[in-house]
Amino acid sequence: MVEQGVLLGLEAGDAVTHHGSMTVHRLELGLPLGDGERLLVGDGELLARRLQLRHVLPQLALHQPGTHAGESTNRHNGQVDELLGIADGYHDVHGQWHDTPHETRELLRAIMGQPTPAEPLWFVDEGDQHHLQGRCRLLQEDGTDRGEVDTLPGDLPIGYHTLEPVDGGPATRLVVAPRSCPPAPHGWGVAAQVYSLWRPDAWGIGDLRDVEQLGQAIAARSGTALLLSPLHAPAPSRPQEPSPYYPSSRRWLNPLHLPIHDPAPSELRNEPGGMIDRDTVWGAKRQHLSQRFQDEANGTDWRGWARAQGPDLWRYCTWNALADRHGAAWRTWPAELQHPDSPAVQDLPLSDHQFAANCEFHAWTQWLMDRELGLTADGAGVALIGDLAVGCSSDGADAWLHQDLMALGVSVGAPPDPFNAAGQDWGLPPFVPWKLRAAHYAPFIAMVRAACRHMGGLRIDHVMGLFRQFWIPAGTSPAAGAYVHLPAHELLAIIRLEAARAGTFVVGEDLGTVEPHVRDALRSSGILGTKVWWFDTACEHWAQPNLATVTTHDLPTVAGVWFGTDGSDGMQHALRGLGAADAREAAAEVHHLVATSPSQLVLATTDDLAGMVERPNHPGTTSDQMPNWTRRLATRVEALFDAEPGASITAALRQARVSISRDAADGM
């Protein structure tokens, strides 16, 4: 997600100057322990119940030591509520300070609630050995009993383990995380909007068969990666949500992208370069899948897979079946159906055979998508990169399932700035940090694990949201919003752990001006950053640990800028300054420049390969104003690399990346 301020290299709500990274020991604040509570380690790493809640939630780097408080080059964003993470205010892009309104603070406090005692949670790096203050029984995640220990063993594998104090007291969840994510491959690849991929025999929308064919075409030309638009699940009801970044669930998959091998119905429009009618496509696909399910309902393979998913899948499918009956806006459902744990919801599949069958249908489609995605990843020949959206719809399955952990009276967005005077409201409800932590991050872990499944890489949209989010209370404007800080060091540890288990490298979308401690933390975790040529044309100075592109789905295509139908004067000046004679030559030259940068991985979009003038999405516009997320490519996948400008772009990428690899090898 790109905020408007990025066009001048600034993220909305960020100051021009920022404070640097720093280290603060958790025991410096000296908060007393409650009765019966004590530290299990001598250095304050392991905190029990209430002490954890008061120290871990705010980002510790924000508690700036006094020796740095007056440094003009290290302007900070004020104090942070130690219990809830609510910031006192923020500096805008001009450095002007904006206090958090008192009414907003009190409203957010009421929405978030006061933290309650929770089971202790401790994060350590793999290989670290910590002396415990008291002996504990150590139980590994796989059930292995390591017996009683007074020091954490250095060979403890990564995972979610348990420490049980021998002399009583609450057990501690021990999270052992690797120090870094797996490395990303060096090379070039393609970024694709999956829905937009076209072939003549498709069912009106791009699917996983197109993804596999595109991956094979990239691999045949020595490419290494294929970034996919989010495959998150929309609601099953109509109208179908066009934006892949506004899903019903980030945990489950979109069955619209299931390839159908039978001929498409004649009424499905599938012209190249045309507009996608998701409602019609889903209606046709669902009818086909429903008929197929009647023959496969008793299959042992999918039922075994479904059982292995545990109750999370059934709860998700229950929401889908309810949405089929009542629509996706679950807060308008009958009151007894508005919570997943209500007796009425629990009893419905037992008393209503058709409802239960519909739940099973949705579970079966998830099995199909998981199986097809695995086959696609195996056959693509390149590393598929998944895309994790920044949030979910407030009317969707995730919000219904996790409503007790979320601030449903709040939307995440961005504060007012010179580029968007009203600010931005993205309509995405956030998790309440202390509640998510008290749940041992279970929804977050499941989401990241699902996002890594079958993927060689994972892009995290708006990665700064792991550190802080701009919360806008319902019924107010962004001008009344406030920043809320999250326990980023723990969220990053979970990402490293799940990525390591899946063998998945990670990319953070960190466009705009970002506080130094954010990028420091990302680099320390082995997470690539993001570079975009439209924002920074000095690509020879880009750092190596980056994924680099000319543009993104939210920004103009090269052809759009060249022909003057999109983009700013500055973009056109930069592109014309390359000295190209035409759009094809300009596209090849700008991609050659990006590919010669030190960046680890360089991607070209399918829109640029196809010479598309229109971009996929115009941020800040509605479907009445722009056909966002609905435009089909005008050429089939195989032709992207053979016709112009794709052929010239591909040649430029291959030549530059091979040259860089050769130079790097010569320098070793």
C-alpha cells in the first residue's frame, strides 16, 4: 500500500527527521511485580504477567534516553502510553507537531480496554543461552520433554515451546526464533496481478494455470521469481470485492483463481484487455464447483486435509455459509449469529443439514486451492512470492472470527498531509496489540504461516504497520486519529520463525520516509526493503538488500507516463531524460537502469511487459471513478516476452543481471 506522500519521498505522518535506534533494558522503568510474580531470568528477558504487559507493548526504542532527548537530528514522536501504545502525537511531513486529541485518546482507551493478566510470553534468538532464576521443566513444541533446566540449552530448536516452573506458577510460552529470514535469490523476475492474466480458454479471470505458465516463461529466460497479487479470500457473496488488498480473510485463499478445465460457459466474457466481471465469473465457477462437489463430497483426501486444519477451517467455513445466507456484513445478521462462539452458531450445522453441507463445500474449495497452489509452485520453475495485505475488511470472516481481539470501532489509515488534505481511511480494523499478545499471537502466526505456504518468498504490504498504525475512531475524520505502536520485535521474530520453517525469503514494502530504527530492524531480520524508480532515480546508490522495480500496482506504467496520460511532470521529465526515441525504448532503458542497481532482486510488472497505458489501481478513487483491479491484460502470458515492449524489457533485464552476477563473481 502506497500512501500519497510517497510521491515526494515522504510517508504521511512522518517527520523529516527521526530519532535513531537505541537500546533500553526492560528493568530500567522499575515497575513493581505483583504478588506471587517474579522474574524467571536474571536479566529481565522473561517477564511474568503484568510486568510483561506494561513493558513489551510499547516499542522500547521509543523510550529515548535522556542524553538523546535534545538532539535536533533525532526528533522523536513524543511519549507512548505504556499500557496501550497510544502515542501523544506525531510530526507531519513538515516537522509540525500534532497532539493526539484528548477525546481520541479516551475513545481509543475505551475501545482497547484495560490489559488483563495473561500467560507469560518470552522471545529469544536461536542459540541464546539464558540462566533462569528458578528451575523449569522444558517442553518442546514437538512434545519432547527436555526435563528440568536452570539454563536454556543452546541447541533448542526454533519453535513455540513451554517452560513450567518446578515450584509452581504460570507456564511461559517460549518462542525461539532464528536471527534472520532465509536469503532471497539474486536475479530478475516479474510482478503480476493474477486476476489480470489472460488466455483464450480462461473463465473470465486469471487463475493458477496462468501463474504456472507465466513462471515457466520466466524460468525459460533465466528469471528467478514471480510476485503475485494477494490470493486472500473474498466473501463468497455478491458483490465480489475487486481489491485483493481488502479481503474477507488473509488466512484463506480465493477460489476465483481455481483453474477450471472444462470449457467456459458462453455467457462469460473473456476478451483481451477487457473488464473483469467478478460477480458473473464467480457465479459460473461456483455453479460448476457445486456440481463437482456433489461427486467428491465423500472424498477421503480432502476430508483428511480439512481435519488437519483443525477448528480454524470449520469456523471460517461457517462464516462463509452464513454470508451466503445473510450477506457479508455480519454486524447486520441476527444478533445470535454475530459471534462465532454463540450457541446458535454452534448448533446450526447440527440442526441444518443444508447449512452443514455448505460449510463442507467451502472447506472443499479451500482444499482445492491449497492443492492447486502447491502444484503451481512446483511447476512454475521460479520462486513464487506471495503478497500479504495490510489488513482485512471489517465485514469479513477475519473480523468476525477475531472480533474479541480487534478494535472494530477503529479503522487504520493515514493522517492529513499536503498530498491528501483529508487524510486516508483504509477501512481496515486493527488488532488491539495487548489482546493479540495475550492470545500468544495465534491469529498472526496462522496468517503468516498460511502466507508462506507454497511460497518461495513473501512480500509484506506496508511493513511499517508492524511498528505503528494510524488509528481513526469510527465517526471521526483522519484529523482526529492517533498513532498506536505495536510490539514489532516480537512480530518480526514470528515472521522470521515462520519464514525459516517454510524456506521463504521476506520483502517489506517500506516506501516513503521511514524511521531509521524500522529499516535497521528489517535489515537485522534479513528482510529486504523496496525501491521504486519513480521515487528514486539514483538507482546506482540503492542498497543491496532490496527488491527493486520501476513501478507498482498503485503507480503509473511506463507507457502511461510516456504518452502523458498518467503520472506527474517529474516522472515524465525523468523518463524523457533517458533519451529514448519511443515508449518501447524508454521501457527497456529504465528497466536496464534498475537491473544494474545493486538490488538483490529486480522485477518488471506484467503491465509494463504488455505495454499497458492504464495502471491496475488509482489510490483514493472508487469503482465509480476508475475500473480499479478489473482490467485484463491485452495479451496472453506467452506473448508477454516475445512481443514488444516485453521482449526488449526482458533482454535488458537479462543482460544487466547477468553482468552484475559476473562482476560480483569476479570481485570475490
